[in-house]
Amino acid sequence: MHIIVCIKQVPNTTDVRIDPVKNTLIREGVESVINPFDTYAIEEAVLLKERFGGKVTVVTMGPPQAESALKEAISLGCDEAILVSDRKFAGSDTWATSYTLACSIKKIGTFDLILCGKQASDGDTAQVGPGISTHLDIPQVTYVKKVEDISGNKAKVERMTEEGYDVIETPLPCLMTVVKEINTPRLPSLKGMMKAKSAKITKWTADDIKCDPKSIGLDGSPTRVVKIFTPPPRKGGEVLKGDAGEIASRVAGLLKDIVI
Amino acid sequence: MDYLLTEQQIMIRDLARQIACDKMKPLAAKYDESEEFAWEIMKVLSGSDIFGIYIPEAYGGLGGGVMELCLATEELSRACGAMALGFAGTALGTYPILLYGNEEQKKKYLPDIAKGKKLAAFCITEAEAGSDAGSIRTTARKDGDHYLLNGTKQWITNGGEAEVYTVIAITDKAKGARGASAFIVEKGTKGLDFGKKEKKLGIRASATREVIFTDCRIPKENILGKEGMGFIVAMKTFDNSRPGVAAQALGIAQGAYDLAIDYARKRIQFGQPISSFQAIQHMLADMATQIEAARALVYSTARMVDSGAKSVAKESAMAKLYASDVAMKVTVDAVQIFGGYGYMRDYPVEKFMRDAKITQIYEGTNQIQRNVIASHLIKESMKG
């Protein structure tokens, strides 16, 4: 079985600070990590490889320094890694990103399964995974919390919902996005880390993946970010005192005032 | 302080630190209380290849030595000296095979130990043979193609949990110290039994049991080296493993110090953090200095062992003696800095004090270490 995992390198959210004047992320000195949700996708891919055999290819689109995220993925058990990197990809929104990744996956060739984290911890859109499956025209199952079985070109999975979970059977190849309930990612192994150190990372540019130049980067991105701002801090609440009846009528009045 | 570690050593140290922080620290109090053996942590260590760091690559390890063993043991012990002992005790049980095993024995046992599939244990101590290792009574009698083992080993670290036991037993009583031999005994061998798990002051998550041999029949191929080499095997094993005990003590001291300085900065008395008081500052300064001195001695000794130096007994004894005495002093002081809270089991620091004590006792009491050091000093002095 050939599993492809799509990952993203993101700033470590535990130490992200916002520039109070410009309202932008202060990226200097902030450690880059694999998007935490993607670590579950990597672990699941490695677990499935251990269960059913095969290999795991990890792919990311990003700047040259995203190579360190790919090396970490190799230390965790992935077999091959591809960095799709080109200045032409700069400014990609989720549409252009998923198109670029889909083109890269087409170049990789045959596969049985694509795994993604449910969303990235920086953008939080949860759109790139589903976008890839759309560009590749394959089925998608989002929010997978358990892969029950894979046999005869079919996968049976549990998809998390707000009330519980659905059991879904899907033909392969397909794309799944996974939630953190699916597994506990392992720590890297020393042998994996050494393998990662000497691992050769395949690097592809826009030309290599034969993508339509109009569909990538800023030009290929229909989304326009108009404004980024920090939500104003919540003001302190008001404590109502008095007997229950009095408070209830005041609460009703206040709710009416703010038109709920 | 920069100890000029290699890239691989830094990798090992950092990964061990990550395991200690992420996996061991949250469970240390639970396992201390329940006194269970932390198999879930052994699985993490095994998955991360930690068990193989001091085993040659030819047998599935990473090809490091005592220095790597010390770095990992130190980091793991910062979180829990007891869980770390599952690893370090395995190293102690493995060294006899590494040092004196023949090719078949190494091929048979080392790969599983390197992978963490099997733990090991070293069996020398008996009820009447502690510091006086010459008083061992466990016997191994040759019987055709086999040896028959009889006797009881006491306080065996990893006893009952380990799969591979390296055992010192008497093959010829008349020869005294030259009448002991070393053997490999596998768990599951008929006649090998385990006593109940001992209840201890500290390192409570470590399994300590009697290992009992009753007409335990093992193939004669399981002897390590030759008949009569038992004490040489034991002494050379200790030369290699004592820096490991020293590293465990060092980690325990560092772990207690980390808690103490953190607490001192947060604890407010008389309107200010107690770290602003000179009385506390001087304690912290002494603790940190002693830990650093111990670390320098432990690392230097480990490197000396790895360099293939002929005699390391004196230096190994010095490292074990000094680091464990530092561990005891630093952990007592850490509890003192915590004051009443330090005495409470709800706080993590008293465990470090309980765990530290054993490092002054096992693998040769610190009194025995001083004997070893002194005898070398006098011999060296006589040579001029």
C-alpha cells in the first residue's frame, strides 16, 4: 500500500506573539514545527504501513526551510519525502495550495491513500485536504477518528461528528483528514533520526509538477485577505445581585436590549 | 557548561530529555505510589531505540559506549530515577555479555536487548554476600552438558521483569575468589523462580526481587568466559556500569535542583520570592556547583572507559562515590528549600530524596568505593 501524507510547517503556537502595532505575527525567533494535526496523519500512515505493509511518502509545499519538517517526518517512520518549493507559489490560498499539492501527487504516481491533518494550526481553514481530493477527483472522508480496516480496495473508517461518529466505507484511492483522537503520535527513534539526517529530500519546482502557471501562487488564489486583526479583549461581565426574581427580569431586559 | 558532545550524543541527550519530560514526568508520582513496574515507559524507550545506544551496531545497537549510556541515564533520571533504572539495570545485566560473551552469545542475546524487546538483570548480591561478594553461596555444578544452579540472589534490579539474567555462581568452592563463574540464564528456564517484589524507601517503580535457583538446569554453552572468571566478569562489569549509577545520581540531583530553583523563584515569604534571600541563594549556588562538578567527573570517567583505558576502577569508583554523595546532599537541600511543602508527598521533591539514597548504597556502597579508591592510591604511590 502506498500512503501519501501531506504536511505543513507552522510556527509553534505555544510561543507565537503578535506585533501590537502592525497586528502581524512576530516570526523572528519562533520555532517552526510540523502542524500538530499533521503529526496524527503521519502516525496513522506509519501505523497503517506497519499493519498492512507498503510505504509512506510525505509531501509539503513551502519554503526551503520546510525541509526540516520533512526530515522529522522521516525520523517518525515515513520512507520518502518531497518538498514542493518555488517562489511562484508565494501567496497561495487554500485553493491554489490544494491545486499545487494535487499536481505534485499526480507526479508521484499511484497511491492508495492520502492522509492530512484536519486543519493547520495557523490558518485553521480545514480546506486544503478536501481541496486536494477535489482536484484529484477522488473520494474524501474528513475528521476520521479510526481506520477500522482496509481490504480489497476499500477502507472502513469512523468519522467523528458532533454527536458521535459515522461508520463509512469508501473505495480507494481516497483522501482522509484525521482528528487527534485517532492515535498518540510516537516520539522519533534514534535510528529514524539518523536515517533522516542522511535522507535525500526530493525537491520539485512549479515546472517539475507541470501545473498551470495561472492557478498557482497569488494569481491562482481567489481569496483576498482584507484585514487581519486581533479580536478586542472581552470586557469583564457584570454580576447581578438581588433575589432570583429580580435578577431574572433584569437578565430578560438586558437580553432584549442586545437583541437576542 | 559545554562538554563538546558529538552530534549523535546531543541527539541521544535531547531525545532522552523529551521522553523524560513528555512521558515520564507526568507518570512519576503515580508509579512511585503504586510501586508498579513502568512497562509503558519501557515501550517508549524501546520504540525510540534508547536501549541500543551502548550496544555495537553489529548487534542491532547504535554503537555508542558508556558516555551515551550516561547521557541517557542522566536525562531519564531527571524525571524519575526508578523508571530510568529499568534501562540502566538492563545495561548492568548486559555488560557481562558485551564484555565476555562469545560471538554466539552476543548474536543470540544482544539484538533483542538493543531493541528493548528483552530487559536484562545482573545477579550477584545474596543475603550473606553484599559488600563481601566473596561470600556468595549460589552454586553451579557441572552435570554433563549442563550446569545445575542452586541458591538465592537477593535485591535483583529488574528481577522478574527481565528476560535475560547474568548470574555469578560458585563452580569450585575450594578455589575461593577464583572459583566463581558467570552464566546467562533465561527467564522461563525450569528451576528459575522469583520472590515477591520488595517494598523500598525509594526507586519504588523499579522491580527488586529475589531470584531463586532450584536445580535450575542450563546448557553449558551459557557460561560467560571460562570457569573461574566470575569475579573478573563482575568487577569489569562494575567498572563499566558505575559511571551509569553515577549518571543516575547526577540526574536525580539535577531533577531536584530544577524543582528547587523553580520553587524558590515562585514562593513568596515576607513579601518577596525566597530566591531573593541570600540563605537560599547560597544553597542554590552550592547545589548547582556540586552538580556541575559531579557531571564533569562522570563524563570524564565515561570517556576514559570508552577510550579503552586499561584500568578504570579508581575513576569509576570516584565518579560513583562523588555523584551519589552530591545527589544525597542536593536532594536533602531541595526538600529544605521547599520547606513544609517539600515534606509532603503531594509535591514531587521528596521522591528525589528517597530515590537518591540508593545510589550511595548499590553497586558497591560508597564505603566500598572509598576502599577501591584508596587501594589504587596506595598501589600507585608504591610504584612511585
